[in-house]
Amino acid sequence: MNGVGPRARIQAYRILKRRFVSSAFSGEGARRYGGRWNSTGTAVVYTSSVMSLAILEWRANLTQWPAPPSVIIEIEFDASLVWSPTKLPAGWKRWPYPKTNAAVGDNWVRSGRSAVLELPSAVVPEEFNYILNPAHPDFGKISIGKPRVFKADPRLGPLASP
């Protein structure tokens, strides 16, 4: 867990379209569409360890440009709420991502092991994303900040598809 002591607090960030603010931490979007670390049907919330990584992850997954009106939300949680797997599936960084990745998150949710799952980012593997389980009993221990307007720098403009 990043070498963080047991009483440490961890910050993370989530960027999303403004129209989804009311359901930002429900896991509904990931439940409907699935993601790198969850199958369709499994509700989780994707966040990033630093704001710049949240921006890169958001841009890598954005399907329209110019960007729709968006917000950034800062969250904070105790390091004791985090679990990190010791081994990841082969080829976990590939795009499109292998289906074996989703089993990691799906199994974690089913196990109830923790409220937060720490995984490396495929965009910047040396940095971390935090996947939240909104159904976990400790989810309420995660502090969720107020949404702030996020305006993308136009230089992040249209990117080539992977």
C-alpha cells in the first residue's frame, strides 16, 4: 500500500460529467458498462491517487471532444480501508483489457475484503487508482468532498484512438 502507515489518510480524485454528480459514488456507471477491473453488473467507483492521474484517466476514457461540463471531487480515506492484490493477471495493461482483469475486482467485491482496492494505473503504471466498493459496510468512512468545476485544458483536445 504505497508504504503508508496504518493511521495515514489517503486522498483520491474522481472526475465525471456534471450531470452524474448525484450518482457519482453509487457505482451505477461501472455496474452498467463494466470497466478494466469490474464486469457489467458489479458496482464500483473508479478514482485516482493524484489529480493529474485522474485527468489522464478521464481523458483516456472520454469519448467526446470538446469535453462535456465536468466536475472533480476529492475524497479521503484511512489507509486501513485499502487492500492491494499481490499479483495481477498477465497483460493487465493491454487495450482492450483482458476479461481476466474484471475477475480481480468482481472477486474483491464479493469477498467484502475492504472498502477500497488499490491497483496500478494502465495509463501510468507507477501510480495508483483506487476502486471503491459502495456496498461495503466501511464505505461510509470515506470522506467525499464537494464537486468543483473542472475545465479541461484545450491542449488535451482530440486524441487518437488506441
